[in-house]
Amino acid sequence: MRKILFEKRKVSRFFSSLLVPCFLFALGGCKETIDEGNFAIKTEQTVTDYLAGTPDRFSDIKSIFDRVRLGRSSEASSLTSVLSARGNYTVFAPNNAAVRNHIKSLGVNTPDELSYEQAELIAKSCIIDNGELSAYEEAVFPSPSGSFPEANLNDRILSCSQDTAASGEMYYVINGGSRVLKTNIEVSNGMIHEVDSVIAPSSDNLYERIAAAGNMQVFAHLLEQTSWADSLAVSYLDQVYEEEERDAVFVPSVGTSIDGQKFNVPQHRYIGFTAFVEPDDVFASEWGITLSKDADGHVTNWNDVMAQIRQKCESAYGTAASDNLKDPDNAVNRFVAYHLLYGRLAYDRFVSHYNEFHYDYGADRARPQTINYPTNVWDYYTTLGKYRGLIKVTQIGTNSVDPDALNNPIYLNRKSVYDNKREGDYREIGIENPGLLVSPLNGVYDNNSLNGFYFPINKILLYDDAMRTQLAGERIRMDVTTMLPELLSNNTRATEFAMFPKGYCGNILNQSAGTIFLYLHAGVDPKGGGAWRDYQGDELMFLGLYDFTLRLPPFPKDGTYELRIGLSNNNQRGMAQMYFGDDPHRLQPTGLPVDMRQGAGSIAIPWTADIEGDDVTNAENDKNMRNQGYMKGPRYWSTTGSKGQTPVRDQGGSAAAIRLIVTTADMKADKTYYLRFKSALKKLNGQLFVDYFEYVPTSVYNGATAEDIW
């Protein structure tokens, strides 16, 4: 009989750090008690104690916390009660002047006059529940620009940036407008930081945020004219998903190594987008487009502007449906679509630093350091529209030749030259195409909307033949999480273990009822997360009698490619039959079932350890593996916990990191391809590991120069 246990939790996960008596208090209002035998008790004051003890600075926010409840139930605890209990909370507390200024802008005079919804927005926007991790102190603030890993109590990501006063003093700004006046007020259940204005993330949708930016009138107009503005205005919350009541935690019990571990079940399904936007001055400098305005600031030459833009776009995308900007075949429509991603991504979530070559994440594996990145890190994202495209996002390593390397900037569609010798270190040693610089913020304009983010770019973004050719000339390695926008919009990646209900991810199709779909990250593994061979530290795992189909990202250009998948074989795995094609209902087998239980070093997988200094023999061994349809894992990343010192290329034997060449085929850029995975075993505990994929063109795997081992 199938054994799958669910832990019932109908309350918010913010209670995860409270004892059972506290849990009852939250539901029924009884007095909290603490078992001192089970927990070390700090005697210092709590967040609530501190706020109550400094009424000259925080009486207003304290009164708002008194009113606002954590949950929707009338019996739910007030935030004041929650912040007086044990936990790890980061509170960006607005002082009294900040609260008074904010409520005045809302047309009221005192906090008591706020509507409950207004008070709730103010209160929950400034609190982050850090769960079992410590609260954020100044030392771990994202720097120079970024966002906090955990969302606030309204499930909104808060940005953080550094700025400098006229006096030369450096200070932090939260969410673009709240200056941190005093940091690191440590209390027993968290950390308080005083801010000079209320943190109030915009409730605008992404289009409205772009349209509100005075320096992005051209792109906002293009969104309107092509109807992409309507697409970006959809509800940020899947209301159908909200209607179903579900358990909060899933605990597998099927006879596998992860039995008994807790996987959070998403209680919401947020829908989000990300946009890369050229400011008006970029259109002016690159395409010669200038705006004429009347005395009231209204643009008067839109017809001329659109004629210029149409001409530029048609040179890249053709003249189909030229008279209908809303047609997905139209060149301007395709131009706009290539700027848009499905999935809400903060600036520092584009790439994931965890176990790349020689990267040491520091003392806290759950919060990798952001100061020293030895090499570039990148990933690929699929754009919106009928003609899906790929955008490569690269963050520059500290050791790069880029003149701004110490600031680790992010670029789109960059083409780099790496030290990719067998004994190299994969530093960026040359730049063939610098790409487009992505700015984390847009000056005085807030780029954080209710359903996504936008980011200014410094050049025109095109998916023309030259860019397609560039992307089609490199090995495209994609982490599977970038293929599942819902993981990005719901802030799952690198923050938790999670289990996703059927239908949660739009790119997972035809999922059987017996499929158990999990996400894991070494950084939050309660068992320590050591010796994982996962790319960027995370993976998808499927259990049960799984059968599902994955919609793949597009190929950049017509041609012959190898499709590869990364494997991490061990005796806990199962056996899967894979199917491939462009019709999700008529996919063809790619070969025999793949047994992921077998180690590397057998006749089937002739893995042989590298011999130091003997490149000829090592290359011959690699060739022998390829002849069997396998490759060693890349040298580019290391096993988790090794601080970047143990490349997965060296992981053979019974716990092997390898790549499987799924198929070699002629691919079309305008087709959508699918990969189906079906368990070949009638057992529930055979794990299917899905981590990353590679698209590799003939020019790379069979070119004049041998493919590198990275």
C-alpha cells in the first residue's frame, strides 16, 4: 500500500518556529508557555518589548502591529503577539515620523484611522520571518544591490541597495525608498532596523510600473500598442489554486533516503513576469528616436516614432503582419516579446551562486557570500510570445577581465572567452561580445511591481540572426529551475524543500496521479547538504509511479544538436524511459530505459579517473564514454560542502556525476520540443533526478577544436 504521510498545518508557515503551546495560542488565544528543558531561552527583550519600550520612536508602528493579525481568522494572533514569541524576525521598523508622513499621504491623521487593509499592508511589508535561520543583520544585507532571500509577510521580495550621502557616509535603502537610519538593534527573537519611511511596495502591475517611469515612455507605448500591456496586467495570484484547501507540509514515506523530511507545499501560486527595458535615452542614442512633447509633457510625435521603430524591427524580424501590431507575427510585437520573461525575478536571482569552481560560499551554506565570485555564472531564460527565444544572463566573476569585475555586473547575451584548459580555472580572460548591461534599479523610479520586476538595459535588445547564431555556437547549459517560472515567482529556489501539486508548473504536462514532484537544495538540507553533485546546489526529484512531460526551452537556430541531461547516479535512483519529440502526445522513445542505479566505471558507463598531466589518455577515455552515450560531469562545479575544491568531473564509482546524451537530432528554432519521463519500475521509491540540460551544436561537440571539459 502506498505510504505517503502529510503533516496537517492549516496555519501560516510563519509559526514554524513556535512551540505547540504557542501554536495553540495563535489559534485559540490561550497563554503561551515555553518548555525550558527543550529550548535555550534568551532573557533579552523581544521585538515587541523593544518597540513598546521606545514609544518616542516606535509607538505608531507598535499600535499598527496591535491591530493587524497574522492570519485571516478573527482568532488569529496579532503581530504584536507573534513578535513577542520566539522566532527569528527581521523588522524594518518605520519611526513615528515615517508613519505619520505615510498616513498623511493616505488622507488620515492617526494610525487608528487607517482601514484594516491599509494597516495590514504597512505592518506586513516591514517584517520578514526568517524561520529557522537567523534574522538579517547589516553584515548580510545584499550589497551593493540585491534583494533579501526571504519574502516579507505579504510574500513580497524586498530590494536593498547602498547609497552615499553628501557627507560621504554610506547607508542602505530598502525597496528603493526607505533609508535605514539605525541597524542591528538585536533582540531575543530577531533584529530591528529603523527606517525613515514606511516600506510600501507598489500594488501596480508590471506594465503600470513601467508606464509610471518617466524615462521609459517609448517602451511603455510599445507595450500598449502591441497589447503586451494586457498580458502583464493579469492577476498576480492564481485564484483557482486558492480555492482548494491543501496540507502545508508533505512528508514522504516510501522507503527512500529522504523519508521523514519535510517538504513545504505552496499555499499560493503567484504569477509573475520580468522585463528588460531600454530607457528612452537608449532608443535615442542607438536608433535616433527622440520624443517631441507639448507644454503638458504629452508626446506629440508617436506616429513618427512608431514608423522608425517598425523599420528597425522589421530589419530583424521580417515584415509579416506589418499592419497589425497586436499580431504575434508582427516585428514590433516580436521585439517587445523578447524583452519579457514569465517568472518574477529579483536582480540577484537571475543566477545562483553555490558550488561553482573554487567558489567558497562562506560560513553559512544557506546564505552564500556575495563578495568573491571566482568565475562567471550564467543561465538561460525563455522569452514570451509565439516565437520563443533564449536570453543568456551572465554575472561577471570577480577575477574577470571586465573593468567593473569587482562589482559583479550582470549582462544579457554576453559571449566570453574562458581559461578552459583542462588545468585552467575558467576565469573570463576575453570578451567577444560584452552584451547588454542590466541595472538593478531605475533611479528614482520603483521597479518592483506586484507581479514582477523590470530592469533597465543599456543597449537595444534584439533576437536577430546574429544573436541566434551566437547562441547556437555555444554549449547551452540550463538549470531545470529556469524552465519552471512558477518556482521563480513563488520564491522557492534556494529557500526551502518543496512539493508541488499536480498542475502547479505550466511546463510540466501530462503528469500522472502517481507522480510525486519535489524540489531540494543543499543549502537548506537539514542533514547538512554535503557531497551533493547538483549543478548550482539544487535539483528536482520525482518519486512514485511517475510519468510526466517537460516542455523544453527553444533551440536558438535550426541545426543539429545533442540534447544532454545531467545525472547523479546512486543506489536510491530508479529506471526511466525517456521520450522526445515535438508533439507532447506522440513522443518517441530515445532508446532503452536508463538505469540510474548503476555506477560509473562499468562496461555500460566506462568512466575512468583522469590522470594528472596526461591529456591524451584523458581525452581518449572521454571518447570511450561518449561512444556509450555518456560523458563525465563538467569540471565547472564541485560537490557541495567542498567549497569549490572537488569538481564533479572527478565523481565516478557508485555515486557518479555524469551526463547522458539523450538524443542527437535536427532541431528547428520555431518548434517546441518535449521530453517525457516514465518510470520503468513498478516501485514507489525509485528516485528520478532532474538537474540540468545541455543543448550542444555540432560545431561544439564535433568541431575543429575539441569540446572543453568545463
